[in-house]
Amino acid sequence: MKKYVVVLAAGKGTRMKSKLYKVLHKVCGKMMVEHVVDAARGVDPEEIITVVGTGAGEVEKVLTGKSDFAFQEKQLGTGDAVLTAKEKLADKDGATLVVTGDTPLFTTNTFKNLFAYHAEKGNAATVLTAEAPNPFGYGRIIRDDQGNVLRIVEQKDGKPEELKVKEINTGVFCFDNKKLFEALKHVDNNNAQGEYYLTDVLEILRNEGERVGAYKMHDFSESLGVNDRIALAQATKIMQKRINEAHMRNGVSFIDPATAYIDSDVKIGNDTVIEGNVVIKGNTEIGSDCLITNGSRIVDSKIGNGVTITSSTLQEAEMDDNTDIGPNSHLRPKAVVRQGAHIGNFVEVKNAEIGENTKVGHLTYVGDATLGKDINIGCGTIFSNYDGVKKFHTNVGDHAFIGAGSTLIAPINVADHAFIAADTTVTKDVGKYEMAIGRGRQVNKPDYWHKLPLSKDKDWE
């Protein structure tokens, strides 16, 4: 059986109160419509068509390469939205999955089960349902005495006895493709909303003697549709729990999984420990045997094995095996920390490489620099890389020693085994084995105290 997917993503989502198109809001680092399309891709469909409307260009930019597109000019309902895919799909044999782009929690496994049930029962249409603890706002599944699906009643159109039903329409359907588009010709908008409901297709097919069934899934939480910021937060919480549990099953330890926020594409090796209040986002990769402590934030970074990150921030940075950082330090984009290197507290590194076993202990800024191996960077050192117009680079060779409080004014080269004395401002290159001293000589003024007015005050003696 050939499979097709139609993703409905044409609504603006006014209840989000946002300039951003609704389906482009993110859940755990990925836009909602991306979650839906990625889950649908897992069933190996022949085609995925995303129906777009308001903000079409932005949605197409996100899904290019993953989906084709159809355009719904006016928001006339779900039936009308599916009909926009007619030219691409109507004459094809197979089954079509219809799902909305604001339901980011559906899994590939659920879609596979729905397709399988649909084929097994020989249905013309199969609706994906679930038991809702509080069904308010959902369309209700109305069955006959034998359990066959008669119709779906929307909240605003339901009679009191119908609205007591707790089995709800999740908004996901599987149709015989040709019968779907034939039935859509007969859908009207005679309802409270004045819209063309896709759900009316079920009753049309049943009246034509076709089989209409329902597949009830076990996990109601998958069906959560996001229409406002409250639902967005709920979806994020559910996804967060799902992601963290998957990592734990793969050998990652979470001290407090409820407060660890991990994006959906993050990779983490086994025997790594994640403490509470940690945020790991984007395409971050973390190796095995690492420790990420409370308050750390890691974005789009690559972390090796045996790394300790203590209450620090990393963005588009790399840390090789057996390195450590923190507390309260910051690796900015293009920062690279090589194997065995140490980044201490209150250190900022940007567009710089820290060589193997080099130590940058504390209160230091390293920007636009290449540091060799086995270097000691003293406290309070500044790599001064910007003259107000351009950025310049500094190179420091292996086994160099940079004394505390030094300022290296780029562009400059410090050779292997060079020394820079504490509190030196370096403005020219330092050769191999040389020591640079760039500070005024100390002068002690004898008996200076007695020249001060304070010296006349007995309380200061």
C-alpha cells in the first residue's frame, strides 16, 4: 500500500498572540510543524504535502527538502485545506494520512499503527481517537451500538448527550486516497463555524456504504494540539519528559530530570551525569563519562568524553576529551578547548583555540587567539583583540608563561618557551626563551605617610 501524508498548516494561530506563524513556535528546539513532518517521514510515504496559507514562505523555508506544498488562500476549514492537495494526490491509489501541523507530540510509531489498522480493517476512513479526561473543546466520536463510527461532532455543534462522550477526535485521519477526494466534493459548510469540515467526510463515506473505523491510541498526551502559550508550555513539558527518559534508557543519569531541559536533537553518551537546572539546546553532542553541573547552558556545541562543565555557558564551542570548565565561565562561538586543557572560573573565550594541557585559571579574556600546549595563563590576563575598527589575532607558542594581569595587544606573536612578566602590556612580538617586561619600575617614597593630612589624626596611628 502506497502512503501519502497531508499536513495542515495554513492557520495563523491568533490565540498565540505572536508575530510568529503558529506552527513555527518551537517545542524542545524544533518547530512544531517540523516535529509533525519528521514523525510522518518515519512511515516512508511516497509524498508529504504541507498545506500553507498565512506565512507560507516561512513554513516553506523550514520544510524545504522534507515536504511539497499546497496553498490555501482563505481559511475555509480543514476540508477545504485538504482539497488544496487535490492536483497532487487525487488520482493516486493508496492511503493518505491527514494531520495538523500544531500537534508536535505524535510519534512515528502511532502513525505506523494507524496505517496498519486502516489496511487490516479495509476501511475507507479511519480516525485516530483517544480517551480524554476532559474532552471539552474536542470533537466527539459518536458510535452506534455495535461500536461503528457514525460521525464526529464538534464542540459547538454537539447536543448535550453527545458532549458527554469522552472519546475524542485527535485530528488525525487515514483515508483511502481516491475516496477521500471524491467525498470532499460533497462537503458543505452548514455548521456553526460556516466552515468545510474534514470530519464530514466520515459520514459521507458511511452513507455511501463504505467502512469507517477508529483506532484508539493509548497515550492521550500525544494528541495535544497547541493553540496558545499555555498549551505550548504543556507540550514542551511532555516532550521534555519523553526526551529525558529516552536518554536515561540509553545510560545517561539525570539528578533531577524535571528541571533538565534537553532539545530533541541533542546527543549524549552513556555514563554522563546531568544535574538539575541544566539547559542543552540545538545540535549539541556530548560524549560519555561527562559531568554537567547545575546552572550550565550548552548550545550547538560538541563535547568530548570525560568532560566536566561546572555552571558555565557554551555556545557553538568545542571541548575535547578530559577537559574542564568553570564555574561561571563562557565559551563563545568558535572557542575550541583541546584535550586536557583547563578553563577555570570567570573566563571568557571567543574565536580562540586553547591547546592541549593549557591552563586558563581565572578572570581572563581570550579572544581571537591561538594558544599552544602546556601554557599557563595568569589571573586577569586580557587578549586585547579589537582596536575599535578591526579584530586582530594573537599566537602564543607551546610552554609559554603569561604572568598575571598581562595585556597582549594584537596582532602579536609570543614564541615557544617565552615568558611574559606579571602586569606587562605586550605590544610587540616575544621571541623564543625571551622574557617580556613592560611596566614601570617600582619606586618607594620614604616617609610618605607623614606628608598626608591623615597623619595628624591620632586615631590613624
